[in-house]
Amino acid sequence: MMRFILHLLFGLAALVFALSLAVATLVLALLWGLYWLWARMTGRSPLKPITAWVQRADPLAGFARVRRAGDSVRWADKASAAAEVNARARGQSTDSPVNFDTPADISDATVRPGSRDGA
């Protein structure tokens, strides 16, 4: 008797599942039919897919932006190269933009023991 009840319950569960799939299929078919009818009434092709609004982007725009940034860096390099040539012509050091002739010119730092210069 217990087996019969289990078979009956599983059979009813399978029937409910099959009916829910059938209802879902019918709802989708009804929605597709309404779409088809609306497309025919408005003069659109029902087989053409509906496209969402998308923002058009040029894939090469990113490369152009990087190229423009690289051009400005190149110009900066050329400007610093010109400044280096001018500094060498004047006999100045080109290692640092700040030129200290003697350590006495430095007023905001103190020398600690064990520094690199052995002081």
C-alpha cells in the first residue's frame, strides 16, 4: 500500500511539472505571437531581431588617445633635451635641475653620522 501511495505522489508531481512546462511554453508562444502581430501592424520585419540601444564606440579611439599622450611625452623629452644642451653650453651640470655649488648652500637638512660621504 505504501508503494502505491509513493507511485501516486511521484506521478502527480511529474504531472504538475509537465503541466507547468506546457503552460510556460504556451505563454512564450502567446508573447511571440503578439510580437509577430505588432511587427506586422507597424510594418517591421518580425524576423529582424530587436536591438537594444547601444552607444557606438570607435575601438581605435583608445589607441589614438594613447598616441596623443605619447606625442606630448615626446615633446616634453625634446624640450628637456634642449634644456640639457643649453645647460651644457653654459657649463652647468645636467644631473639635477637644482644646482648646489657647496654643501653649505643646503640649509634645510642636517648631516647625520654614517652617511655615504663618511662625515
